Amino acid sequence: MRNPLIAATLGLLLLAGVTQAHTLEATSNMIIRASQRTIDFTSDTTSSIRNSKIVREAHDDAASFVASNGDIRGAHLEAAFNTLRTRVPEARDASDQVLAEAILAL
């Protein structure tokens, strides 16, 4: 009587372990896919911003802005700030200094 009970218990534990492994695998796959979509979006956004003529033309103005601690503000830089804040949600709350440094880093 004890052997069938032990066998049934072990069988249930094995089944629960397999189910848990499948759930973990499915969750991991969802997280990986979501991360890939985020990376793809970020990469696409960065590439489109990097290729933006307005942002590229602001490079020299951004260098002057950073070097002068914000005292020198060129028209190209102002246009780039507007473009970045329109296209990139994270840039809406960023300071002008941070955006100028980001333009230099592109």
C-alpha cells in the first residue's frame, strides 16, 4: 500500500516540476522578446535621431553650448532641442545641457 502512494506522490512532484519548468521557460521567453522589442525600438529611435539633418547640424552649436556652460545658444541647437523633445519622450523632461551633451555623443 505504501509503494503505490509513494509512487503517486513522486509522479505528482515530477509533473509539478515539469509544469513549473515550462512556466519559467514561457516567462523567460516573454521577457526576452519584450527586451528585444525595446532594444529594437531604442536602436531605431537612436538611428533616426542620429540621421536627422536638424540634429546633425546642431553639433557645433551643441559644442559651443556645452563649452560656454549654456551661455551660447545657436539657432541649430534650438531647432534640435525642439526636434528631440517632439520625437523622443524621454527628452521632454531633460535639461538643455543633457540634450546638448547627447547631441555631441551622437
